[in-house]
Amino acid sequence: MEKVFLILNAGFFVIQSFEIRKQQVIQLGIHHYFKSLSDLEKIYRCPGKFKFQEHSVASHSFKVTKIAQFLGTVEEMNGQKVDWRLLYEKALNHDYAELFTGDIKTPVKYASKELKRLFNEVEEEMTRKFVEKEFPPEFQKIYLGRFKEGKDDTLEGRILSVADKIDLLYESFGEIQKENPEPLFMEIYEEALSTILLFKEMTCVQYFLDHILPEMLRERFIEQSELTAITERMIDESRNQ
């Protein structure tokens, strides 16, 4: 049938054939984007360190979005106008570039402003190439905007900055609470809290500091002295049996 069409109406067939191939390429590109969302589930945060609980970039993005939703609600209840679409887009997409670079440990990424700037440039360039390769032209500008750095001076950008660090704070606290001996998690905890405190003028941050953080710290977790006492008691009991 293909040869017949080429003979009878070659121009028509070539145009139709080209259009089909073009459509298949477009579908393949979006397919790669959708497929990459699952890849984010296999990129783990803080790689190379022992952790009692692993956290993927995908789960982090979800948690940051939920936290940002609550922080935005606090701001809105206190008179701020929140652009909810912008906030959700910033939160959902804020770490998509880690698909190309992997997760960089927080103390390393923020060791200096110059190093952070270089990391951002690499992420932006690799994201741009991915969008231009995989997305149809009519979507490229939209997604380049969605994938760009979301932490800026807008209310939504500041909420993202706080939400991102709150989730990091909880991840590190979970390891400290479980007595992970790796000192890096205390460093991460302190770095996350110090960043949150930079936004202390925000109503949502004050709410977090006054109500949520104290509640978190009231949770029971075993201190080293208590762990030592428990261990010695168990050894003594075992010897006396």
C-alpha cells in the first residue's frame, strides 16, 4: 500500500507520513517527562550516609508542597494574598533539576555563595536542554518557567524557602531522634533552622516557631545518657539471670 500511495500521490503521502512521525516524536518527548517522574523516586536525599529512613526527591517534593500549603494558609488567614497556583507550581517543581544532578548535601551546596551559584547554573542549563529536547515548542516556555529557581522575594518564593527547610529539619530530626551517630544530621538540622529563622518576620514562621517546633521537641527520644543507662541495666540484668 505504501508503494501505491507513493506512485499515485507521492506528495500527499510524504506530508502525511511526516506528520505521523512528527506526532510520534512529540508523544515520545512527553512520555520521557512522565517517565522521569518515577525516576525521582529512586534519587535519595543525602546520599552516601547511613540513614534509618530514606527520603527520595519525589517524596520530598510532595512533603514540601503540603507544608507550603499550610504555611500559605496561615499567611492568608492573616491578611496576605497568596497566589496559590504559583505556590503549588513552585513547590511541586522546585527540585526537578536533581533528576540530572542528584541530591547535593546541604552543607556542601551552601558552603559558599559562589558554589551555590555554580550549582544553580548547571541545573538551569541541564533543565533547559531537557525541555528543549523533550517538550513540544508550544509547552517549552511554560515549563522553563515552572522549572526555574522558585525561591525568590515573592511571598510564594519565601514560603517555598521555609517549607523546603522545614522538611529538611524533620528529616534530620528523625535521624537524631533515632540516635543516628552521624554528626552530619546535626549540622543539617542547625543549617535548616538557621535558614528558617532568616524569615522570622513572616507570620507562618512565627506560627511554626511558637507552636509546631516546641511540639516536635516534646516528642520523646533517647538521649545518649539515657541510652547508656538502658544498656547498663540490660547487661546487669543479663548477668544476674
